[in-house]
Amino acid sequence: MENKKTPLFEQHNKLGAKCAPFGGWLMPIQYEGIINEHQWTRNNCAVFDICHMGEFLIQADALSSNLDKILTQNLVGMPLKTCRYGFMLNDNAGIIDDVIIYRIEQNKWMLVVNAATQAADFEHLRKNLARNNVKLENVSNSLAKLDLQGPLSRDVLVAIAGEGILKLDYYAFDYFSVLGENIIISRTGYTGELGFELYVNNDKVIELWNLLLENKKVKPAGLGARDTLRLEVGYPLYGQDINQKTTPLEAGLTSFVDMKKDFIGKTAIEKKQKQGLEKKLCCFQTESRRAPRHDYEIFANNQKIGIVTSGSYSPSLGCGIGMGYLETQITAIGTEIILLLENIKINAKVVKRPFYQKGSLRA
Amino acid sequence: MNVPEGLFYTKEHEWVKIDGNLAKMGISDHAQHELGDITFVELPALHVQCKQFKQIAIIESVKAASDVYAPLSGKISAVNKQVVANPELVNQSPYDQGWLLVIELTEESQLANLMDAETYKNYLKENL
């Protein structure tokens, strides 16, 4: 199947981007270089084309529609105009997707989902939501998404969307008048820096993209930098670090699961809690500039104890960093491990999450 | 892409400069551009034997680890320690400061298996 293109594809070409397939989309991986774009985001402000991600609008009462049962976060207690990070789980507590939930009105929600899982997510919702008094709509094809990330992102956005931006707390959102439209801007992101996500209709996104880039503090950044930025702060990537076979328990993400309410997968989680975990998602750091890579095998005491799920060179730390599932008894901070693939052998050590702790996220 | 005259090239995008029985090698401008930011270079020890088109070094970029192949058979007579300390030299100056190693040739006839600049340019065009 041919990869889809976002409305910004021509803009990326003009900027000399290198593009590659990701989740069924042809996406910009880098413009001037991953390391430069990474550092620019950490120090200034970068804009990312995230139009590949999906958005669903749901009109439903959280409880009577079953929506609250489909998601691991407590929807009933969510204040209006706030977002939550959470999961849709299957009956075995395997992660169908990690999503951001937006409470637009008392009974109106937006779910932001991953590109590759969009169709399966929609089907899961359709199957599990009540039929009556529920409206589920996939608006992914008409709604574009830009991420503006970095310590200067707030200043940049105030100039475009007004001083209301200053009032947005972490994981809050509101409507702002931009280019004559009322658009959702949330204070969220995937970089560990102060940042915002902007949801605009497809027909305005080129104009908004170019408006943001008129500010010399803003540079475009690709999915390459997005990956190194998220990895440095230990955020999981769906399809690599978490999937249908991993649960929030093993991934260390239970703070996004409300065990006080009922939800699909809860029984399986309780069972696993009783049994104990065989593996746990851990962070490790190499002793050199060599990077762990997806699928490298992990050894300790000459025994295979796991596999690398994400890895890269860390531009901020100047060494290799990675995540992977290790056997639970060998996960103590400081444990020495060896990463192997054919003729590559790398010494590494288990470290705390996140790798990078100086982000402006909550500034 | 910069493809200097007077060098020989491989299908895996290494370049070689012949000087008597010594062959200095590195990766082409096209290769460094494709790899993106280079973050790590592993070079062989001195005096190790290498075989034409067999793996001899490893280059890592942010995105991937890639093998580098010996363009000719012989013995390693020099390695560039500068690129080990500063891997970005391979991006900045692939044909000059970013050279990787020197091979003392044992089989000069193997040069016939390599491309000249003109042929490599056409090879790049055909494979883009």
C-alpha cells in the first residue's frame, strides 16, 4: 500500500527534508540533521508535523456509554479542558494503544491516537461503546496536528494566539483564535520540554506552519529528533516499547491506570499483580557513544535476559541510551549488562528513568 | 553529491585513493549524507588483514549502525584516530579529514573491481 502524505508534504520538500515511511505515512525524518534539530528543541523552539496521528471525537456520557471502561484513566473526575495520558487495553491488559484524552465538554471528548493503530482503535471503540446516545467520529482525515516544543514555545505562541496561552497549565487545553479559526491548543507534548499541540483543519495547516516558521526562533524538526527527544525523557513509543503483548505493569506505567474504577483489562492486571512480573521495562546507558538499537539482545552473567525495544545515541548526554524489557530480578539500578548483535558488543548499565532531567516541561 | 576525480569507489559507497602500494579509504559524500549525523566510528587494529568487500569497520549514526567494507585486500597500515574522537569529521569532510584507514595492498589487480568517478556518478544516478 502506498504511504499517505500529510498536507505539509510539499513544504517538507521545499525545506529539503529527508522523508521515510512511518506508520503508513511518508513523514519528514530530518531537515538539517537530527542532532541540530534535537538541540534546537531543547534550547529554543521546534515545530513538528504530526498530522499522521489520529483524532476521534466522541459525544457520550462517560459512564453510560462505557467510554470510561474502555480507557484506564478516570474520565468522570476529569475537569473540563484538561487532558490525560492513558491506555486502551485488551482483556489480557495488553496495550491496544496509548492515547491522550481531551475533555472538551461534560459529554464531549477527543481521543488522540497513534497513526498505525488508528483503524484498530476505532474498531475497538465501536465494538465496546454503547449504541444509544453515543456519537463516535473519526476526524483524522480533516484535522491536522502540529507540535510546537521547546523552552521558547510559549513566547512564540503568545504572539500568534494571544495571552490566553500563558494561562494554560500542564495538560490543560483551550480554544484559541488563530488565522480566523477557533482551534484547540493543549499544553502537551512528547519531548520533555515546555510545549504545545495545535489542532487545526487541514486547509489551514500550511498557513499555520509557515506562520510559525516566520519566527526565527522556530525551526522545523522531524521524526528523527522527536524520537531522540522522547527517548531521553523515557517516554515509550507504541509499537516498540509497548504493544498488545505488554501491559502497563511491565512498562512501569501504572500511574496512568486508575485501579479504583472498572475498565477492560483490570482483572488481568490484578491477576498479574498477584503473580508477580517476569519482566520490566528498564532504561540503560552505554559507556561509549555507541547506541543500543531495536532488537539487540541483552545479556547479564552470560545469560540472555531481554531485548532492546528502543535505542539511540543521546545528543544531550553524549552516550548511547536505550530501553528494553529485562527479567525482573536483574533490573536494579547499576546492573551491568551487555548488548549484542552479530559483531557488535556494547557495555551498558541500568539507570533511572528519565535519562535527561533538565527539560523545561513544567516551566 | 561531491564525487572527486582520481578516486575509486565501491558499490557500498566507500572511496579509495591509491598511492603506490597504499590505499587510503573512507566513505563517500553520498554515504555520509544518507547516514546523517555520525556519532561513532569503530576502526580495526593496526596490521590486521582485510579482504576485499568484507566488513572492516562500523559507523553509527543517530538512526543506525552500518558496516564499512574493505575496498581492497591487504593489511591495515594506519587508522584515523581523529574520527574516533570526532565522528562528525566523516560528515564534515568525508574525503579529507574524515578518512578512515590505510590498507597496504596485496592484490593490485582487485582495482579492476572498483568504479572510477564517472562510473560511480552514473551508479548513484541509477540507484537513487
